[in-house]
Amino acid sequence: MTPCPWPIDDLLPHGRPMILIDAVDGYTADGLQASVTVRAGDPFIDRDRGAPAHLAIEWMAQACGAFVGVEARRAGAPVRLGLLLGTRNFAARQPWFPVGTRVGIRVALVYRDGEMGVFDCAVTVAKGSAAGDTVAEAQLTVYQPQDARSLLENDT
């Protein structure tokens, strides 16, 4: 896995506070490893319980976005908007990720056809006695239009 030279803010088209992952730890030609630490005060975090398990879907989606962001940066192209179209077989092994939990997010490109892509994704415990254990997984279908502006304009 190649270490990532770009900060996460340079790989995703949106800004903080909506960037929910901390960093890209490394990438390959067909995948990426990212990480996040659940922090009190971050968006969507419950002060007492932490991050709800379904937030892992957004972490995985942002890791997919970071993967195509790395591809764009390596090609000298601008980072473009991408959309999550679908989530298949989402499974979470726990209902919450407590504040202070550090997890890794692994995404692997399974299929790509033009602007569409499918990724196998997993969230794993990053430290402690359970390090490496998968705590959430899903297959995500994503779409990255060539011209996002046409999607955002309203013709009514």
C-alpha cells in the first residue's frame, strides 16, 4: 500500500465539518485504507453513546470518494463530486462506536463502468485487543458524473 501524500481535505470535494474521515492511510490501484476517530462534538455524534452504526455507511462512502480523489490527484485532474446511489448488505456488529474509538475503513473497487462504480467496504477496529475485527461492512454503488452542475441545476 502506498502512503497518501494528500490530506483528506484535498481528496474530497466538500468541506468541513462534513468531511467525516480523518485521513487516507494508504492506497493501491484498486483500493484504499482510511481512518477516523470518533470525537465528541463532531457532526452526528451523540455525546453519551458516540457514533451510530449507520454512520459507518457515510465513512465508507467518503473513503470511496477519497479513492477517486487520489486517482484524480495522481492524474493532475480536479477532484469531482460523487454520489452514493445504493448500499447493499450493510451489517454492523455493534449499534454504536463510542467516543474515542479509532476505526479503519477499507474500500476495494469491485467493478467500474464509466461513471458508475461498486466497492466492497469494511470498517475495522484500529487498536486494542479487537484490532482488525470487522465491525461494519457493505457494498456501495457510487456515481461520479462528468458534469455535476447539470445534476444540481433545477429546470422547473
